[in-house]
Amino acid sequence: MKKVLIVDDSAFMRLSLRKLLEGNGYQVVGEAENGRVGVDKYKELNPDIVTLDITMPEMDGLAALNEIIQFDREAKVVIVSAMGQEAYVKEAVLSGAKNFVVKPFVNDHVLKVMAQL
């Protein structure tokens, strides 16, 4: 069972992802409401996969992604964000994200992306 860390400033989005993933064989080992907490929890929990929003207070998802990749080059990070602009997608992938899911997400698409990791 793959362990997942969910990082998103929206409690509703964290709950939605948690329900979807736990209902489909994933173990959600933690949640974080911003990038700073997300990086700390990544180091503490060592999840198999991280879902990461881009727009968050304190530390955004791209900064958090960079810190996670510096800490663990093999990190499997999926950006889940409403900001689907090409520049953000490109920057996230170039920085080490494995994939990108645009909100509002389609459950089947999220599960397909997660299964590829």
C-alpha cells in the first residue's frame, strides 16, 4: 500500500483527495496546509507520493517541490492545482514533479496518475 502526503491549503481539497485515495487502496499518512509544513512532514513521514498544491500561504508548492527534491532526488511529487497555466506545469515538471493534475480534478484521472508512480 503506497503512503501519500497531501499538501494543500484547502481543507476541503485535502478531505476530497483523502477520501478518493483511501477508498482506492492508498494510505494517507499525513496532511499539510502549506508548503513549509509539507516539507517538514515529508522529511518526517517519508511518503511514497506527495500531492502538492501550487498556490499556498507561507511557502508555495513550487518552492516546496524544490526543497523536497533537494532532500530526496527520488521523491514522487504530483502537482494538484487549479493553476493549469503552461508555465507552471513546465516549471513544476522541470523542477522534478512527476505529473500535474488540474483542479477541479476528475477522480479517474487522479487515480491513473497515481498508479503510474
